[in-house]
Amino acid sequence: MKRKLIAATLALGFVAYSHQAQDHADMHKTGVDQRGDHAMGFSHEKTTHHFLLYRDGGAIQVEANDAKDIASRDQIRMHLSHIAKMFADGNFQAPMLIHDQTPPGVPVLRQLKAEVTYRFEKTARGGLVRVTTKNQEALQALHEFLRFQIKDHGTADSGAVER
């Protein structure tokens, strides 16, 4: 009888902990979305983010979900062109604000900023920041940064190096 009571108590404790952890995760995701909408100037609900890893770097791509949503497209382009310049200067304040923490890889990307190129490109529905480097330490830091973005934004991107 005592064992059953202990097992039941442990099970209830685990369920309570699981709910608490899920509530915290939901609150964090909501915070990322709200801070992101404010910092980026467009709605996460009207756009789709992709964080792609390549052998020579990666890409941050954002597209308006609706091809007719010119306002979101233009805000995406303005934001990403600004991000490319900020990151090139070693300024990662925007992702730190959005995620409420310093994303993995940022300290190294700041330190090795001269070894990394950030180039903004327009796409039909938005734009992308293409990031390249020949420095292996910077590449590893960039991939850590992009994988963190995939997880924290909840995208469906694989996090695998694609090409």
C-alpha cells in the first residue's frame, strides 16, 4: 500500500512538473513572438521564417505568407537589410532582445566579425540574409546561432547542413 501511495505521489508530481514546464515553454514562445513582432516590425503570423545551414555559412530567410501582402514584404526587406548591417558590425542586440538572452554563437560571431560576410538579398515575398565565412570557428558559431533560432522560433527547418 505504501509503495502504491509513493508511486501515485511521484506520478502526480511528474504530471505537475510537466505542466509547469510546458506552461513555461508556452510563455517563452509567446514572449519571443511578441518581442519579435515589435523588434522586426511585422507579424510572425503573416510571415514564415527559415534558418538554413550551409557548408560555407547559412541564411536567414523571411517571406510574407500572402503574395499580396506588400506591407509585410516591405517590412521584411527593411528589417533584414538592417539586420545584415548590424550583424556585420557585430551588433546582435535584435536577437538578444527578441529571445531575452544571448543566443549561442553570438560572442564568437562578434569576436570574428571581420571573418563573416552578411549580404541582404530580396526575394519575391521578402528577403534573406546570406551569411558566409571561411573561418571554421565562425562557421561553427553561426550554425549554433541558426540552430538556436530554429528551436526558439519553432520553425520546421532541419538544422542540418544542406549544401
